[in-house]
Amino acid sequence: DQQVKQNSPSLSVQEGRISILNCDYTNSMFDYFLWYKKYPAEGPTFLISISSIKDKNEDGRFTVFLNKSAKHLSLHIVPSQPGDSAVYFCAASKMDSNYQLIWGAGTKLIIKP
Amino acid sequence: DSGVTQTPKHLITATGQRVTLRCSPRSGDLSVYWYQQSLDQGLQFLIQYYNGEERAKGNILERFSAQQFPDLHSELNLSSLELGDSALYFCARSQGRNQPQHFGDGTRLSIL
């Protein structure tokens, strides 16, 4: 049972343009969502999070949007830079699970020069 | 710097063996989490410790066990190893509930 889904295994975007990474979830009890970036041979690095009481959170070039009715969240990166090339994971948690993170399978983002 | 140190970085061993992976979080972070990432998969939550006590269990096999010591470092013990246990094992720390987890660089375990 895959509760968090990232349906695009990879995404290629021109440098300077917007990158949009998508994530769908099935469990309406999730109340906290996070995005992580992962380079090869390194651990995931926290990027940005959003609570279910909000629909948008912004941090510099990164914005996360949450659509609870559609059970969908997205990460926007603008402008995209070469260093953004990495695998991006979305993760979700819920209070009654002691905030265990449930992870998507990841999307590999490639920024083309 | 994630504030999490994992050792060793790489471990190669044979089926049937037992290994111990170590995680040292930043001082003061009471929560430690262990994850497994198999090839091209997402991370699978294994187990969480909070201030020395087991707090939550995920998809952790009975052959695996963990503990957190008074200095808050944690160890993940994997026994009777099978080929399918080959994976990256990550440790993460957190300052508390609804706080992001911060990850170490993992231990790559290869079973031959």
C-alpha cells in the first residue's frame, strides 16, 4: 500500500526555468509534509515543509503547495539551477503515528544548461 | 552539516553474518530514526528511539534490532544477513514532534 506517490521517476528542466515536482497521497490523516533533496552517496537533505493547516509555504527559491482536497502537493523551484539536479523525495506524517515519515519513491530532477 | 555521523560508511560481509551500524546525533537531539533504502526505492522507516526508549516501529525485521544509549548514540544490529539486506541504512535525528528529520550520509551494506 503506497500511501505517498511520486509518479514521475524523472524530470528534465532547462536552467533558469521553473521546476515543478509533484506528490500525491492517499491518507487524509497526514498533517505534515516535507520535501527532501538527495545527492548520490549522501543522506537526504531537508528542503521545506508544510503543515496541513496551510496551503503554501515559501523559502527562497522553493515553494511548496498543498491541495488537501486533491491530496496533492507540489514543490516549485524557481529559477532552477544546475546544483538543483538531484533526487527529490516527498514525505508525509501524521500525529497519531508519532510523526513517522512515509516516503515517496523519489523524482530525479535534471537541470539542463 | 546534518549533525548526524554514521559509521562505517561502507560494510561488506557475507550471508549469515551479523553487523552493527552506528549513529551519533548532535548533542541534545533526543530522537533517532533508522531507515533502509534498497536500490532505487524510497526510504523505509525501521525504528525510532526517543531518549533511550523505543518510540515507534516500522517495517523492521525480527533479525534486526536497535538501541539508543545514555549518550544518545544509537546502534542498529542486523543478524543472519541475507542478500536482500543489501541496502543503504540511514540514521536521522530530530528535535521533536513535527520537526524535520536530519539525516546522516548512511552506511552502505553489501552482502556477498
